[in-house]
Amino acid sequence: MALRRVVVTGLGALTPIGNNIQDYWNALVNGVSGAAPITYYDTEKHKTKFACEVKNFNIEDYMDRKESRRLDKFAQYAIAASDEAIKDAGLTNDNIDKTRVGVIWGAGIGGLETFQEEVIYYAKGDGTPKFNPFFIPKMIADIAPAHISMRNGYMGPNYTTVSACASSANALIDAFNYIRLGMCDVIVSGGSEAAITIAGMGGFNSMHALSTRNESPETASRPFDATRDGFVLGEGAGALVLEDYEHAKARGAKIYCEIGGGGMSSDAYHLTAPHPEGIGVIAVMKNTLRDAGMNPEDVDHINTHGTSTPLGDVAELKAISAVFGDHAKNININSTKSMTGHLLGAAGAIEAIASILAMQHSLVPPTINHTVVDEKIDPALNLTLNKPQKREVNVAMSNTFGFGGHNACVLFKKLVD
């Protein structure tokens, strides 16, 4: 059976640096940091007092207040981003068969805020198990694609992928495979996360995973810098409409790019730390190139996982050098987490979007906040430091890795008819 070609026809974003695609892109190329003191709760007793919150978001722009109270924030974010992507793709009742349209979404944690609120409420009581009847439907990670499906009447495959910070990249790969195998015409895919809570921040702090640069939050996410001290937690959502190429062409859809391939691997090494030589990362990028039928020399740009952790950044760059050899120095490498922070299960989606937009605009966003050279990092690598760089991008890769050793990589390429 011949595999179908898969293209991207719609994009939607709700991020700490922009609540739609245009604002997100403008902030990326202008090097805007989304990090600021946390506004959601009192941080006095917390080690880390800042994060990359979504700003000026009002769910009542998308649904009435009564309905919104039945959704955890991570699902609200999913609705906002998917609405934009579906509109951008021009999907209507007249140009799709809804039985062949699916929703495959990613979330690493799901409704953490709901879980936290309900457990605290119970703990303050007399032991009587009183819970909101929407507690479970708000909390479970699969509920975001369920809401997108019900909102739009899409009756194809509908589920959530959970692989920590690789979740939405895995969702994109699943969606890609469903379409190229002919099982669907269109899939809305991506991911959302809303873990900036007392439990979320406290849990990551206890692991020593977060930056504690409280005196300068806007510079705390500093991938590849020698003084990096952990990631900055972010929140939000990214949505992409993936579509069979012939289906998209038949309905006259705008096409951003083609998905060339996707790869997955496992480090099989440690619960939270990457393998120091990046063996799982080497495998996932090789698997992606193999799936796409491409050579290392074909790649122009890599949006790295680049979380700003001491071990992870070095391991990923070692892996890039191992896979791409001499060509590695010709690739524009960046980490947009320097601006957005780390959106956990939504990271793969918003970084895939950043990769696609870099291809569209022939402009690679910078890795901001770099001031001190890390001697463990090959100086020949172009990390696109502090300023955007003009670059014809015909092929871009987006890397996403998660606790547990989950690795996922997606390759995008300019459409050639």
C-alpha cells in the first residue's frame, strides 16, 4: 500500500509570549521572554517564584462561563488553540467528512490544578468524601481532545498521548501515521498543559529541576549558557491541523509544509537524567531521517529540546554532532524554550509550530539569554544566539524528550508538488 503524503494546513497557539500564531511568531523573532513572577498563588515559601504564565487569557472569549467551569485550564487552553488552527485551516461542514476527522492530543500531566483543588478541599473537611461531580472529567488527560471533538463533531480517532514532555510530539507522529495509512483525512493534533500550580512548582523544585534565578526571571531560561541552572515552567497549548495532501489540494486549502517523517526512541537509562552521550537522542534523530528518506546533509534547522538544564543541553548537542557530523556546524540550532519556558506536554506542539514558521519566513528565532560560553559545548555549532538569523529553511527538525527517557522527533519540509 502506498503511503499518503501528509501536510499541515492549520496552526493555533496560546503561549506565554503570544495568544495567537501571529503574536507568538512576533515575540519569537524579537526575543521576548515570557518569564515573570507567578501571579496565581502566594510564592513566599517557594524556592522558585516565577514561571512563564499565559497572559490576558479569557476563556469566556471561547465559551460561556457555565461551560468553562467544567473544564480544567489545560482543556481550556486546548480549546483556544484548536479553535484557531481549525479556523486557519478553513475546515467547514461542507469540505470534510467528519467521520474521517480525528483529534489526537498530548498532555504530560493533565488537570493538575483540578486535582490539587479537590484534594485540598477534601483535606480541609471532616473526612466526608465530598467532591465536585466534574472532578474526574476535568482532571483526566484524555478530556482535552474529547472536548475538541464534541465542540466540532469530529468522529474519527480521539485520544491523548502521554509521554511526559514528549507527549505532543508523539501525538503529531500518531496523527501523521493515521493519515498516511489512509485511516483519516484530517487530524487536529497538538498538546496543552497548565501545571503552574503549588503542586506542580513544588514537585519540580523538589527534584531540583527548576531554575531558582528569582532575581532575574526574564533571563532564567538560558539554554546552552554555562550558568544555566534548570528549566522555567511554562503553560499553554499548540494545535496543528494535519491533512492528507490530496484531500487538502481538493478543497483548495492553504498548505504550510509537508511532514517528512517522525521518529521515536527510549534512552532506557534513567528516570529523569538523559544519557550523557545522548544515545537515545542519536537513535531518535536517525530514526526520523530514515523514516523521511533523507540524509543528514538535508537538514537546515533543528529546534532542540534545549530545556536549560546542565546535563540535558550538553547531551543533546553531543547527539546532534554524532548524527550530523561535519554538517552539524551548517545547521541553525536553537531553543525557543529560552523564551516560552518549558510547556511540558505542550512543548512539542509549540516548537513544531516555531519550526514551521521559521521555514515559512526564512528566519530562525534566537536562543536568548546566552552570555557565558560553556566549554563543554562545541563552539563550531551555530546555536542562533541572542538574535534571529535569516536562513532558507527547506527542512526542519523538532526534538522533544521526556522524563522516563521518551524521545520524539518530527521532520518538516517545504512542499514540492
